[in-house]
Amino acid sequence: MSRQITYSPAYTLVPTYECFNHCSYCNFRVEPGSDPWLELDQAQATLDTLDVTEILILSGEVHPKNQRRSGWIQRIYELCQLALTAGFLPHTNAGPLSLKEMTRLKQVNVSMGLMLEQLTPALLDGVHRHAPSKQPSVRLKQLHWAGQLQIPFTTGLLLGIGETETDWAETLVAIANLHQQYGHIQEVIFQPHQPGQRQQQLAPPCDDSMLLKAVKMGRQLLPNDVAIQIPPNLVQAPDMLIACLEAGATDLGGIGPIDEVNPSYPHHTLTELTALLQAHNYTLTPRLPVYPQYDAWLSQPLQQSVQSWRTRLDTLHMKKS
């Protein structure tokens, strides 16, 4: 019997690319004030054309002390509302947020996320030298608040940015401990750094052997009910993608027209991924951005939206089988 590997049919809306951080490997950000924010009518026009399940609201960060911060949070909230009204399920990842901001956005998101990347403070003297919100304590606090607020949450590690294997273990143990306390971590992304055209400082790519080693460690240290996600467009060899699945990865993340964080690395088509997985006795299966065990954490309106999608996916699965 084939083993199921999941993915989320997704589209990314970017409220703004502006960001006050300067991570040396970033291929996403632009300077604050240089990027007009996504207007609601623009977003609506895009939503009207889509055939996906998840709308990922992925944003650069407006500084917490910037007078435009409240307007930025409001724009994210309104984009989530638009997505819900259009029949999609929003998931927001907009960097570290305050407890108040998270509480507000919980109302219009079925799940949220924030990459821990790595907890070692050593990176603050390297790739995160000019990235205040990459303080490990700031990001870890976000995961605590998500647990306290019962927000289904995605986090992850960025691999190959100057960290050590000991740093991987520290980060993974911290995630495991938080999940044991709150039970809110849906999945952990293992994202290999791959150099892009817009980053400030070129660095060698995270090779596939490093990714595989990290996945194996993750499966040993993370609770079994936490999914391990790998982005297939950032894996260099098809055989290594299969090796990561054999090592315990179970999810390929959101797949859509473009990877906004890594625009130099286009997503594979579903046809290509399906064929690759079938050749190794895996079945590629769509999922929602909220896992079933977390449905009860959502407000009643969000639960209704999610249940509608679960019914649709069940019907689709029955037709295929």
C-alpha cells in the first residue's frame, strides 16, 4: 500500500515586500517605503482567478515602533477577510507579532506560522547582524504565545546559514518542548538555503546531504504527531527528495505558481511530483492549512469554512478511488 505525502494547494499574497531586517541571504525584501502595499481591489482581482485552497499571507516586516505598523496589521487582517469571503483558508506568516496582534489575526486565520530558523545567537554576528527581529528570544516568545492562544502553528529551520548540527538539535528540542507543553505545532519546515539573485552576500548552498541529515535528526527529536515538511523546489536531486521522505518527511508544503521567498527556484508541477512519488510507492495528497486535530480550536465561522473544504476533499478522494 502506498504511503501518503501531503501538500497544500496554495497561492501567496504579499501585503508588502518592505522589511526593516537586512538578512544577508534574503531574496524577498525591499527597503521600507519603496514598495506600495497590496491594495484590496488588487487582491480581490487575483482571488477571483484562483483554484487553490490556502491563501498564504506572507509579508515583509514593518518595524514595531513605526507609526504605520497598525495600518499594516489592519491590511493583513483585511486580506485574510477577503480570502475567507472568497472561499479560501488563510494562513499568515508576517514575522514576530505582539500578543495583541496575534489575538486579532487569530480571528481570520485557520493557522499561522513563523520560522525559528536557528536559536543560536551566533548568527546575530553573521547573517542576522542587521536583523533585529531575528533575536532567538523574540521568535521563541512567538511560539509560546501561539500555544497559549491555541493557534495551529507552523515553524521551521533554515539550513546552511552558518549554524552547526548542535544548533539544529537545540532548535528542534525547543520546538519539541513547546509542542509537549501546548500541542500546537502542526509541522516543522526544513528549508535548505539556496542562493538567489537578489541576496546581499552570496553563500554556498545547503547541499542535499545536509538536508537529509537534518531531517533524520528532526524525526528523532520531534514528537511523532508533528509533521516534517520539505520544499521540493529547494532539493537539488530527485533521489534526495525520496530519501528525505524515507527518513520521515511527510509533507511538501504549499505548492503554487511562485515561491516568493525563493523566486529563483520555481515549484515543480503537480504532474511531475505525482509521477516521481508514484514511482517510489508514494501518493501525493492535498491537505488543508489546518490539520484535523486542531479544528476545535477555531471559531465557529472558521470551523464551518474548514468543514466545507474537508467535505470537498473527501468527495474528490472518493471519486479518484
